[in-house]
Amino acid sequence: MNRIVLVGPPGAGKGTISELLKYDYNLPTISTGDILRKNVALATDLGKQAKAFMDKGELVSDHLILDLIADRLEEEDAQKGYLLDGFPRNVAQADALDEMLTKKGAKIDYVIYLNVPDEELIRRITSRRVCSVCGATYNTITKPTTKDGVCDVCGGDVIQRADDTEETVRNRIEVYNKETHPLVAYYQQKGILSEIAADAPLEEVYERTQAVLGVE
Ligand code: AP5
């Protein structure tokens, strides 16, 4: 049980659940969204190419994503397994991942599908805040910072993500339904997908996830 994919619409809780799993299962989290945001902040070539797509809530080109994933999966900490958050994002990316792993005699062990209704997604995302320094995630409704706008973990500025406006979120959900949701059937056919009703308090969603993976 080493390679785990988290699939779900924007705001389903992929990042939040993977942060919990990371400690309990001692696996690195690989979030393509986080890697892209770091590149945007540093104004790298990748960041410059990705920014316009991200701001509109569209997917970044497959070739850019596949290059960054191929490099990341070669890193030492990824050799005993990982949690993939936000990748793969369409069937072409899933096929490419399959091919990369098959060459190494490896495979994805679990795919966790976090299912949440659209209106709850919009509520969660428009109230999400993130630390601009360490990336800790907050929520003005369910998990506010102790001091307004200041990260509890590192004292950095807590901000709203550029793509977390209601208009962009609605587009991200449309893009998810068209491009990413087909992965549910894709991984169901492979017999490795577990669907979790994730419209519930975080503790319950996490318990349901652990029930699928087995408690370490
Ligand atoms: P990415 O960063 O992957 O964004 P996303 O998939 O839209 O997912 P989010 O990070 O918005 O949501 P999440 O499911 O992680 O929710 P979270 O745990 O934070 O991608 C951003 C962009 O990058 C894409 O639009 C695209 O442009 C590009 N990109 C990334 N990967 C790509 C790829 N592979 N190919 C092409 N392009 C790519 O939770 C949300 C909020 O809800 C938080 O405030 C949290 O505290 C709260 N919350 C969580 N769980 C609960 C709960 N159970 N109850 C109440 N509140 C909860």
C-alpha cells in the first residue's frame, strides 16, 4: 500500500486529507497544484506558462505536467510511495502515469475519490485561506486563524488563492466534470477506486479514508 491517488473536485478536501495521511502513513504528498503555485511565485518558465491557465481555472498543458511529475517521481523520497493530490487530472495523464509505473514494475495501489456536492464545494473554496509562506490551509468558517490574517504555524500572511473566486471556482468545477471525473470510471474498471462521501466533518471523512487504507 504505497502509491495512493486522491481524486475529487476542487474543494473536496484532497489537500487537507493528504496532509493528514502524510504523517500517519509516512508518505510524501505530491500536489501538482502546489508545485505549480511555487513556480508561479518564483516566476520560473513553468510558472509563467502555467499562470494564465490557473487564473482561469483551466488545466495546464499535459506535457508541462508530465515533465514535472516524471522528475518528481524520480526523487529519493518518492521511491517507497507517495500521495498524489491533483494528478492525474485527465485520462491522458492517467495513461501516462500508468506507463511510467509499468516501466518500473510498479502500480497505483489505491484511488480515493472524495465526493462532495457542488454547493458545498463553492462554500468551502470561497471561505478557504492559505498561508503565503508555509502553505497551511485555513477556512474562515470551519478553521479560522487565531489572529486575523496571520498563520498560526509560521506567522506568515494568510491570503485567498487567486483562483478561489466564485466565478473561477464554478469554471474549475465544470472543467473537473468534463476532464477529471471520467477518471472515476477509469479507476473503477481497474478495481482500485474507493468512493468516500466527503460532505461530512473532517474527522469523519478521515476515518472513512483510513477504513479504506487500513490504519497504520
Ligand atoms: P489544485 O491546487 O490541484 O486545485 P483543485 O484540484 O482545484 O483542488 P483544491 O486545492 O482547490 O481543493 P482540495 O480538494 O485540495 O481542497 P482543500 O483540502 O484545500 O489545482 C489548481 C490549478 O492548478 C488547476 O485549476 C489547474 O490550473 C492547475 N493544475 C493542478 N494540477 C494539474 C494537473 N495535474 N494538470 C493540469 N493542470 C493542473 O479544502 C478546501 C477547503 O475546505 C479548505 O478551506 C478546508 O479547510 C475545507 N475543508 C476540507 N475538508 C473539509 C470538511 N470535511 N468539512 C468542512 N471543510 C473542509
